[in-house]
Amino acid sequence: MENINFSDLTRSIIQSSGRLAVQFRYSFIEPEHLLLAIIDECIKNPDKNIVLKIFKHFKVNLFELIEDVERSFDSLNIPITDRKIPFTKKTEYILKLTYVEAKRCHSIDIEAEHVFLSYLRAETAFCEKILNHKYNLTYEPVKDYIKNIV
């Protein structure tokens, strides 16, 4: 890949997704841990996050979405060790797509919106069931919206 790097915000999202996996007692970082980390960063950094503008534009209630994501997690009682928690194949795929999205947006860094676009593009089961149907958030309209505001 070209010299496109993760922004500080995106690195924070990736780190937070690992902490969330531990919190929900998962032994892998699932795509929904990434989504929850994106939402968390929207709330923590409202001025720096284009994804928050996306959620507002598409009239997504963040707290309701958080509840939807958390309900999607199985209640697991897996013992978590101190080892580094790996990504699932789907999560790895999403993170690889971020390079494509950043390049497509002519960005010098991979930002939160590129992670979110990649999540939508990867079409996880949660994405299909909740984001697409309940919130009407799909890849193309979100991509077009980002083009118009950046």
C-alpha cells in the first residue's frame, strides 16, 4: 500500500475495540467491537468525528444503536487471558478495506469515517440486520454523504 497511515483517532478506535472485546468476554475482536469503538469515539470527540455527522444526518440515535450492538453480543463466559486478542477474519478484512476507502477519498490518513465505510461495505450480519434495515444506513448513501461534506 501507499504511505497511508492510521490517524490517532483510528488507532484509538482499534485499541478501544480490543478493550471492548475483553469487556464483553470475547476471545477475538469482532466487527461489532469496531463499530462500538467508533460510536464511543463519536461521543468522546464530537468535534473531530465525521462519523457523528453521518449518524446525525441519517437520524441515528446513538444510544439506541449502542443498545442494539450490545444486545447482539452473545453472553459468553470465556476466560480471557492477558495475551493480545486477535481480530476475526472479517475484522481484518474491514481494516484492510480502510486503505481502499482512504485512497478513494484522497485522504492522507485513515480516519474513523473510512473504518465506518469499510464496516458498511463488508456487510456483516449485524450491518445487514440493524444498520441497513433499522437505520437505513448503507454503503453508497453514506459514501456519497462523506464526499459532499469533506
